[in-house]
Amino acid sequence: MKPTYFLSTAIPYINAKPHLGHVLEWMQADAMARYQRLLGKDVVFVSGSDENSLKNVRAAEKAGVDTQAWLDEYAAEFKAAYAEFGIELDAFRRSSDQTHHWPGVQELWRRCDASGAIYKKTYQGLYCVGCEAFYTPDELVDGKCPEHLVEPEVVEEENYFFKLSAYQDQIKSLIESNELRIISDQFRQEMLGFIDQGLQDFSISRSQDRARGVGVPVPNDETQVMYVWFDALAVYMTSIGWNFDEANWGRYWHPITSGADQDEIVHVIGKGINRFHSVYWIGMLLAAGLPTPTTVSVHGYITANGQKMSKSLGNVIDPFELVAQYGLEPVRYYLLKEIPTHSDGDFNYDKFGEVYTADLANGLGNLCSRVAKLAEKAGGNWAASPQLEFGAAFKDQLAAWQLDHALKWIVEQISQTDQFLSETKPWTQTGEAQRQTLQTAIDRIRVIAFHLQPFLPATAETILQHFAGPELHALTPLFPRLADPKVSK
């Protein structure tokens, strides 16, 4: 049987249209899903929408519309956006799905409760609606939420709590042993530091009144609904059949042993929600007696011209407009290569134009065009490449979830092939010497395109088909030059 590979993006709130940070995460995950399929693994790639949150309720109220109508509209918009940005999901689960999701979350609750991990108490805390999370005073920055830079609300009510403190040693052991691999090491160390401060039990419900009646009902207590994180994290399992399709769920989510060719359960998330995935979620699964993930790949944030994107600054970059203007794959290329996979990165139009011109138009595109033109002029048949395989260095980069490094490796192969042509000058050669030079260049282009498949799937397919031989003809430019490479707004 093929090794299985479960892969998910975070389950985003749907209180506004998708932004560039969403698209970065989706493209990172999609590239890895495509790569794992090319390795021959049985991949399931999932996402969904986080709808049972106070943030969504307030957004709907502010817009003056019915909450469910708001959720339906934005859930449809997010689901359509995955396809628009070339993301090939296998499943999309809404957390408002009362048929498949709610019963699964309630079963997770019952299992945690049966293990003694849930209790009820009155609590007062500092709550950020934007994060849907409580903060301690020492976690605030100048009295404000470190993520949203707003003062949290003081909330006091009787809630159910999850006994996270009881699982501190187990969670730490999983991370230290790399049974739970947190990438990169910076984020791994942050979680170990967070655990060493002493894990605190956390609220997993809120009153029906404060939730405005939106949320998954707590089993056997109609006065409470589940806190959004307990609910949303379970989307990962209900997306593949937890509690209603045991065969499919068990196919991808089961006890896993370590090893390069073993099954994997992987979450791709932003750094702001690392502790919810690498600590809270792990505790919940341990309490329920369920398998834990093998990997959490954590990415940073995107700035615009070195500044945090903000409507007030007028520097928010709309990913829909970006793709409409420059094409999907150039945008995909920039995000995956120029934004470091595991740290913050910057987008600006000048840099985008420079990268497009240097790497795509003058780099990959020009290489393919001139070799195809020379081969057409030389005429005759060209040999098919031997079986193509991923290079060891490339595989090492992707095993470490260094997508940006893997793309830079490909750029180096393009550069080396350009250098080979500059040294051999096939346009000055004739006969067999020219054919040998061009055949080598064609073989190298095929290798480059093979490695590009996870990152630029449409471009890679075009190149592989065009250079499949036996006859070769001139190639339509893959990346037409921008009218003005400097495209600042």
C-alpha cells in the first residue's frame, strides 16, 4: 500500500475575503501536496471554514445581515478562492455543518470528558475577539493583544475548561523527541519555552448568550456552546470522515511511526496560531485517546514595502487583483521563492517585477525559447529523456519544508544550463557536435521542468510536453516581458 499523507491548511475565519497571507499558506501546502503525490504517496489535502466564532457574529452584525446568511456567503467565497488560486483540495468542511461536523466535535468532547480532562468553573479573563483567545496580562504588549494590537475585553462567566496542565509532560516529550516535528526550529523552541512556563488549563466553552446562539452545543448542557478552537481544530478530522466514515478517517489518521517513507499527518499554519496546534490540539487528542499529528509547518507573515498591511496605510495587496494582472503562476512563484517559508517576508511591486524579469522571463522562459528555436533549426528527431527522478538535494530541501530553498535550487539549475550554452555556443556548432550540445540542454530542461511541477504545475506541464520530442519547434514565450518591470503602486 502507498504511504498516506494527510495535509491541511489552517481553518480560517470567514469574516472578510481571503487576503495575501491566506494565499501564501494555501500555495505552500498545495506545492507540498503535489510533491508528495509525485513521490507516489496517497495524499489527502483538506481545509475548511471556521464559522462558529464571535468574530464572525460581530462582523455580520456590523454589516446588518443575518449571521447564517453572512456565513453562507463568505464560506462560498473562500471555497471558490481555493480553486481560483489553483489549490487542489480533496475536502472542504464547514464548521457550521451540522450533519458531518457537529456530531464529530461532540464525540471528541465526550471522549475528552470521559478521560477526566473537562471540568466547569467560573472564570474571569482578558479576551481578544480577533484571536478568539484569552490572554494573561504578561502576554499583552502595552496592554494590547500582540496579534491585533487592541485592548482585550474582560470576560467573566461560568465555562467548561480543558485540563491542559495534565498533558504537559506528554506534549513536551512528543516535541523533544520530534514525534511531533515543529518546523522551523525557532517555532519548536518557542513552543518548548511556552510549555516550560507551565501549561494552564483553558476555556473550551462559552455561554449561549455571549455566543449569540452560534456554535456547537456542548453535550448535555444546552446553556453552553463550544469555544471556537475546540470546535475548529476538529475540522481536520471531520473533513476526512471522523465519526461518520471510519474507513476513510482511519485511512489517513491513525497511529504513525517515524521514518522517511512512513505515513504523515501535517498541518500548515501561521505563526500566530502555533500554540493552538502544537500544544492545545495535541493535548485534546491525547485526552481523547486519538493519534497526534507528525508535523506542524509554521510560516510567518507578509509585509508590504516593509510595513504591516493596513487599510489605514492603503498598502493592502489584494491577491485577486495581483493574479488578474500578472497571472497565477508568477504570483505563486514569488510567494513560494521570495517569502521565506518559515519567517516573515516582504511583497512589493518593484521586487515582483525584478523577480519576474530575472527568473521567469529572462531565466526559465528565455532558456526554453532559445533551445527550442535552435532545436527546430537543427531539425531531426530528439531522444526522449530517461526516467526522471527528483534530485537528492531537492528532496532534502522539501523534507525540511524549505520550499524557498528548493526553488532557489531550481534557479541554480537554470543558471548552470545557461552557462553550459554560453560555453558550448551551439549556435556556432554544426553536425553531431551541435546535436549533442542541444540534446544535453533539452535533457536538462526536462529535469528542470520535472522539479518545477510542485511549484508551477501549468508551466512545468507545458515545458515537459513541448520538449517530449521527437520533433521540436519554436516555443511561444512562457513569460512575456512586462511592459515596465517597475510596477510600483
